[in-house]
Amino acid sequence: MAMTVASPRLEPVDFDSLVNAGINRPARYMGHELGVEPRDWQASRVRWALSYPEIYEVGASNQGHIILYSILNAVPGQLCDRAYLPAQDLAQRLRDLRQPLFAVESRRPLQAFDILGFSLCYELGATNILEMLDLAEIPLLASDRGDQPLNDLAAPPLIFAGGPTATSNPEPYAAFFDFVALGDGEELLPEIGLVVADAKANGLSRSSLLQDLAQVPGVYVPSLYGQGPDGTSILPLEPAAPAKILRRVAKPMPHYAMGLVPHIETVHDRLKVEIRRGCTRGCRFCQPGMLTRPARDVDPEAVIEAVHNGMKRTGYSDFSLLSLSCSDYLALPAVGVELRNRLADQNVTLQLPSQRVDRFDDDIAHIVGGARQAALTFAPEAGSQRLRNVVNKGLTNADLLQGIRTAMQNGFRKVKLYFMIGLPSETDEDVLGIADTCQMLQEQCRDLGRLNLKITVSNFTPKPHTPFQWHSVSTQELQRRQQKLQKAFQALRGVKVNFTDVRLSAMEDFVGRGDRRLSSVIEAAWRAGGGMDAWFEALDRTYEAWVWAIAAAGLEGRYRDLELGSWGATSALNREDLSSFCAQSLPWDHIDTGIDKSWLAEDLQRALTATVVPDCSFEGCSSCGVCGSEMGHNEVVPPPPVPDRQLQKTPLTKRACRIRLRFAKTGSMALLSHLDVMRLLERALRRSGLPVSYSGGFHSLPRLQIALALPLGVEAFGEWMDLEFVEPVEAETMRQQLQATLPKGLSLLSAESVPVGGSSLSQLLVAASWRFDLAIESEKPSTWHQWQVAVEFLKEAHELLWHDIDKKGRPRQRDCRPALRELQLCNSCEEGGESLCLDAVQLRLEASIDSMGRSLKPVQVQHWLAEQMGEPLRMSGVQRQELKLLQC
């Protein structure tokens, strides 16, 4: 078979032309974080690119995304890179320069990979996926990607989706994906990689490869299925395609918790270790609880080892223990206390996601927080006992009150509570019960101090594969109930309330329970500007884009039926009619989650009589259908003894030694902001094991000072920092030890001991030396003489006025001429004389620094020289050559 000649579009992009200081937070796109290992592109049989389709700060925080990335890179012959949704400025630059979206490590276009996967974790997230496919210049529809084998370099990659939304109901998104990975991916994705590797080796066509993939348990290939005669059910088009596709189940792997340490601050900027997968509480509204059964506990020793080693390897100051319900991990008190004991002198903080308030006790209160105590989060869900029984929450007001009092007795004064409105059989009394519950908690806890509550009230949206998947809600009713609850909260003090926009909830419901007809709606909404990233910035415009797309697809009537549907339709049916109603086909019936559809219908009937079903992890089996040879059984670790608590140590603040370091910041490190560099250095110090001295106070930090913040995008070759230690350290040994923890581009050039009580760096700064290039933007010819005249004018000027605004937006003016020490052209006129034409010039600037850290910067010189040249100037190649100190 003739192979296509390698296309330059598959080679690495010109990263420097795409990502520079002109892009907001350019370090988002750097890649090569701590934990990235070199990959051999040519030796890899299968090349993956995985994406969490959100901006980097969100995507790089997703634990599942990073775990799968790490697992694939551990498989021989397989390579995995990552990609994220670019912010609007880079997206526009990619389009303007006609460059494709690239992966962050290899910086190769996404077209160059064999498999491109997206985590689909939210109903409206597909618009971001379409944006990324368009930027990658990959056809949006699977049917438009041809049938070439993957070893044809012109073939697009296989596009797939995974994640909870893709698993629950892939049909609205079916047109965009070659296949869908259902359930846990830890074992599934490497299996997929082996099938793809064989197909590439044998030159199989795309369609033949997809037929092979359909035989892998957990892989759904939409093109092999079509809608049944009823227009709703999904049936195989070929005998070999399985009628039901089984969700995959895997055990947690805590040793992959180390993952990657981003260079910039992310949404969840901490070490994350999974302690339990799956939840069997049986909350009837909760899709994750239904889609992740059975429950699988992680061995306590494995958790402790993962956290202990992970904190050493990453340098994080915070860590989280993750689970859908952390409190149902019975070993949590023992594991948490043991970790607090081991890390007692490390100045670290433990954070837990939303917990079961009925399991919150003194041991858990002791382990939560640490160096910084944050607010606790609980989810009562409903405001009345009856409605909590309807949703099978298994929580009483007494449980809630006891948990809150325990929290306050342990020093917590801020608590977040999550509630929902719109649940089946809900009445106005239930809605107002949310405010009544908050008032009761404040009154009953008044003897312990002031309780500040932050309340989030979301709108219930029915989810596939739950007992409430047949429920119908009304946007008008949700709006009315929100207004009623808002009025009730006006009488309360010390309570902040946030409500979810009902338009957002309506769209989530429409897409989440939709069928294949919605693919055209999603594409049209994206083309009309209805991307998920715009929901909270321009919700009106985005909502209008979706409504327009629905109408254009001829589905407006169906949407209005859902939006204005009869309130609580299922609760009005008798038992026999309800059974018949629930037996009808649903668009996701071909997805086998392990839970019997008949059991969901029976549980809906139990809900309507407010019957509570016990948690099957700790009591009798509920017969949902999950447990068996294919998916396993609940694995619950019995609680080990809780160790004695050791006294927590405050960070060491003694100042016994100060080391002054000269350092350089070059290459891609120039894309890091000053705050990012400070954060990077703090983590490097933790990893180094050096006896760092910490500041006191609520948020204790290493005693670290950098002489002068460096502008973004500027390389530097002579910067200064001071570090202080609690015991004497030898300067050169310390420099080598810290250098071993730093990334390429941050180089420690020298180190010396200085007096602890001596002057600070800010007091010693006297001047900065710069080098930079200037060119006329219009590319109009210019001579050396013209540049020299302009430079001499600045040097001879009596004043150089700079106009800007202060932090309060007030105009101000400053004469910068006293700061100008030296300005000269580095270009020589010896060859060609003063009439020599120059495309660009290089200048050297030396500027003094005053006691307030103010100086003269290249951008100001650029402005004044442009005035003298009469042309706009373009600056590049900015370097700060040296910061000069008094003793130097």
C-alpha cells in the first residue's frame, strides 16, 4: 500500500510565533510540567492525545484525565500527549495564522495523532469539543473523516469520548465520535490501544478498525447502530455489533496520584488521591452514584503511601482525598489522623469534598484543614424530612444539627450547604423548608458563636440511569419557587445564597435526555457562539444561540414540552400506569450500566411513597443488578483503629541563615508570571528538603524574596533572590540541592551567605540593564543615522514624561528622565556608514531603580523612540541582562 508523504502540517508548530507575552497567561500552553517524561515519537506504535475540553486551569486539575494520561504512557509502544481548549485570544491567533491546534508536550498538531480523546463530563460540554476539532482542522462529523487506514498520514485521528456524560447517554453526541468509551478507562484504554496498533500494522481501513473496536467490552461505535422503528430505541445495524454495550469497571490506582505538577495555578491546585470509587448510598437524583457502582475502597496503607510520597515528590502544600462520598470510606478517620501525624511538621492542609454530615465527628474535624482552615461543605439536598426520604438521602435534621455543632466546637464558623429545588413530589412547604432549616441551624448553634452559611440552591434536572430519569420539570415552576425562596431568605442574616440560572438547567435537561436528533442542534449552537465557556460571561447571548439552534432543527416543540411540562407527571400516575410509563424505550437503553431498568422503575415507586432504601455497602443487598462476575461486588475496608493524635507543629520561623542567589530565567520559563515563579520556587523548596524558615501568620510561606518582579515574556540573566533557613546551610551545597528540583530554564548561577539582619534586596537595588530589539512596524526602510538621532534626542532630553493611571484609575504623570543612565545602539555603522539601512536595531538600556522599585522599562523607550521616528515600532527579544546591587 502506498503511503502518503509526511505532511508539514503534522510536524511541530512554530510555538514561539503562537504563544508569547501577547497571549493571556501563555504558560497555560507550555506543557513539560513536573512529572512529564520524554517520549519517543518515532518509536511509538500508537499515539494518543487526551483532552479535557476546557481551559488548562480546569483541565489539568481533572484527576481522571491525568491518571489515564499516566497509564497510557506506562504502556510499552504507546505515547500519550495532552490538549486543552485555548482561550479566545490564542484561538483567534490560530485562525489568523492558519495554524492548527496542538498538543502541549510534542507541540504537534492534533491531526498528527492516531487517537484523539475527549472527557465529556457535562451535557453542554460538546460545544467546546467542536471548537477544538475545528481549530485542529479535523472534520466535525465522523461520517466526513473518510475510510483511510490510520497509517495513511492524511487520515484524521480516531475521535472518541469518555466520561460520565458520554457513558450515561452518548446519543446527542453520536455524530461527532468514531467511538465512545463507557465507564472506567484504566484498563479499557490500553486495550483499545492494542487493537489500534494491530490495525495500523495490518493497514486496516477505518471502518474495519471500528468493527474490531466494537468487540472490545466497553466500546460503543455509533456508526454500527441506528434508531429503531419507534424512533427512540437504538439497535445494531450489523449482527456482530452487541445489542447492549457494557460499562467497564476498574479499581482505583492511588499510586498514579502524583500525576503532573502544573507551572501555573489551577482550579484544584493540590495533590489528589482517590480513596473510594463508587457510591451505594442510592440517592435517587444522583447519576454518578448510579454509574459508578459497585463501591471499591482503597487499602488504607496504599492511601497513606500515595499521599506521603506524593507530597514529597510534588512539593504541594495541600492535598485532597477524593470520593463521591468521602465519609463512607470507613478508614477515613484512621487514615486522616495518621497522615496528620506524619505531616505534622510539613505545614500542609487536607481538604475533603462534600461530606456526609451524619458521619462528621471530632476525628474528621481534626484532620480537615491544617495550616489553613477553610469552610466545610455538606449537602442536605432538601429542606424537609419527607423530601429527603423521597430522594433517599438518609439524613435527619438531628444529624444535620449534630454535624454542624461538631464543626463549630472544632473551630469552624463557615459552612457551605447545597440544596435542590424541583425534586419529584416537592411542595411549596418543602421549598420554604430550606430557609427554615438554615434558620434552625443558626438558632440552635447560637450558644457556640456566629454561624455563617453559604447556600447554593440548584435546579434539579433528571438524569439518565436514575430512578428520576422519567420525571418532568417546569422552568416556570422553578422560577416561581426560586422567587419564593429568595423572599424567605431576606429575613435571615449571616446567610449568602446563590441560585442556578433556570435557563442553564433547561438546556442541561434537554441535551442530557436527548437522542441523535440533537447532534445538529449542538453543532448549530456552537456555530452561533453558544460555547460552554460563554455561559457565565454572556448567558443571554448563549441561551439565545441554543434556543435558535433548537428551533432551526425543528425541535422547538419538544423542547417546550420539557421546559413547560406537567409538574411531577410521574407522581400523578397509579402503580400500574407508572410501570407501563417506565417500560417505554429511552434513547440510552442500549447502554448497560449494570443497573436493571426495572429496578430503577421500582425505586421510583418507592420514592413516591417516601420509602428509604439502606446503603447496600453496609446493609443488605438492594438487588439493583450491578454485583456479579462482570462488575464485581462492593469492596468495603473495615475501619482500622484511629491512632493517637500527635501535636501539630507550627512552621519553623527561626532566622538562622540567609543565602543570596543569582539566577537566570530563560527559554519557555519567561512565559511564567512573577506569582507563578514564586509558587514554583515554594514547591521546589518543599521537594528539596532544605530547612526553610517560614513566615508566621494564618498563611505561612517560605521566607523568600525576589529582588524585582520580571515582566511577562522577558528572559533574564542576572536576577537575585534571598532565602532564609532555620539552621546554617552551606551556600554552594544549598544551591546544588535546590537546582536539582528546578525545571530547565531556571538556573541558579551563584550563591553566597549574607547577614540575616542585613539590608533586603529591595533596599540594595540600584539599576537594571536591558537589551531589546526594535523595528518599524510598516517595514519602512530606516538608516542607522535615523535611529542614532532618535536615541540621542532621548539622552539629551531634560524630561521624559510618562502618562498612565494609578490603581484607582486616576491619571498620573511621572518624569522618567532621572532614571535613564545609558541608552545606546548595539548595531555598528562601520560597514556602510550612517546611511546603512537596518531592518531592526538592538538597544542596550541601563536604568536606575528608586527606593520604591520604580525604574525605566523598554516599553517606555519604545514609546518615545516611536514618537521621534514618526512610525509605530515593534519590540522583540527583550532581555533583562542584569540587576545591579549596591555591593556589586
